[in-house]
Amino acid sequence: MYINATGFYIPEERVPNEYYTKKTGLTDEWITQRTGIVTRSRARADENINTMSVDAVRNTLPTLKYDVKDVDLIISSTYSPFDTVGTAAHVVQNEFGIEGAKAFTMSSACSSFMNAIEVTEGYFASGKARKALIIGGDKNTAYNNEDDPKSGHLWGDAAVAFFISKDRQSDDDHEILEVFTEALGCLGKGPEGIQLRPRDGGIMMPEGKDVFVQACTYMPRNAQILLEKHGYTFDDLSYFVGHQANMRILRNIANNANLPDEKILSNIGELGNTGSASCALVFAQNRDRFKKNDLVCISVFGGGYSAGACLIRI
């Protein structure tokens, strides 16, 4: 599989840590030290996962080497839908006139985008699709409980879009060497670790310590599985992109894998935890940084629990 083009949409507003000092009493220093978050992105009231997805796709089109209407598979990955019937995938299909494409939305918490890539691999293997558009993103602030001192200060809003093809379309394509996902619902606190119950407190992380421990374990573990399978080690990586949940998790992984700071790509300090967009968004934001033959590993861990990794050759 090949990544043909990437794009994204990030709302303009930034909410500083001081906002949460007024809400929960947590200081800027306390939040920064424990999460690495200084500000987080917030969508406008008239924005949602559907509008942000359309904007992310529109941002991608100038670098796409084929007609968007050639796409025959559209997958939206999100856990914060604006409409559970007219989903972001269908809205994008309508907006860009992508007739005849399969379109649906899927959710597996913060690993949703990685699962969407793996599902795309299956469609390609079965011969039912050749060009896919994957959109990932969340409007966390639509569900966030800002008065929750455990996790109310974590969340940001954004959307990202990847065009992926079965066969190479141009010399600028990035090759997906392998993608791997797994469900970890039987692990630790499992489905109770992170919750989004709209009528019962919104998005919350009551078991943050367990989430931290499992993320520090499974994100590097899955990255190592893919690296070793292809004859690489962490030393061979050009860049590592971990799920943007907590900067302390990323530092822990970097220390244990002996990865220097310049190989760790991150946006959590400015945008917070953008959920399903997260890692793919970091990748898209750094598209001009990558050089030919760079080796990039994306590794995620999310609620449920769920996890996955993707190894990419630029």
C-alpha cells in the first residue's frame, strides 16, 4: 500500500492551561509537568467532525496526483460523531462527488485511524477497492467535561486525511511496509480505563495510571514487532510518532528505546490529545520534513483498550 497524499484541519482557537486553573484548580505548571500540554485546539460551535473532515480533505487535494473521484473506498475513523446516520464518510462523499465509493465510519477509540488503514488493506487484498480515502478526527470538546480534574484538560480537536492506494501512483508516494492492530479489552482496566458516555459525564479517563502503564508497554512493543519483522531496530528509525496522549509516555518510550529527542515527533504541547487524528495528524504536519528513504513508525494506544502500529518508508 502507498500513501499518496496527506492533509489536515486544525481549528484556530487555542485554550491555555490557565483556563483549567479556573475550572479545576490545576495550575499551568502542574498540567505541563504531567502531560506536556500547554494549549489545546478547540473547534468553533459551528464546526464538527463532518465539517473538519471536509476541510482536511480539501487541504489534501493540492498534492493529490489523481482525481478525487477515482477513490472507491472512504472510511471515517472517529469516536465523536456529529451524526451517527449521516456520517463524516458520507458527507465527504457528497461534498466531493465521489460516486460509487463504499463509505462508512468506524471506531476503536484513539487507534481508529490505524484500524482504518488495516481495514483498507483488507479491501485491497480482496480486490474490492484500489484507492481509499481515510479521514480521522475528533471534536473532543463536544463531549468533554471541563470540570473533570482527571482528564478535562487533555483534549483537543482536529481532523486528518490520507489518500492511500493499492499500487504506487507517483515517485512521491510513501510505502506502508506493514500495519498491525490489536484489541486489548481483557488487559488491565480494559473498557473502564477511558470512557465516553454522553449522558453520564462525557469523555473521562478514570483509570489514568493504568492507561499510562499500558501505553508505555504496548506502543514500543508493537513498534518493535514491526521493526524486527522487517529486519530493523529502533536505531534504524528516522522518526517515531507515538499517540499524543501524554508527553511523559513519549519520553518514557524514547528513553527505553534510546531514541534521541530529534526522532520523536509531537504536537501535544500545542494541540492536546486530538484522539483519532493524533498520530496521523503529526505525520501529515511533518510531511515536508521527511526525506526519501526515511523510516517512520507510528504507534498508538487507545481506550477499550486498543492498539496498533504502522511502518512507513518515505
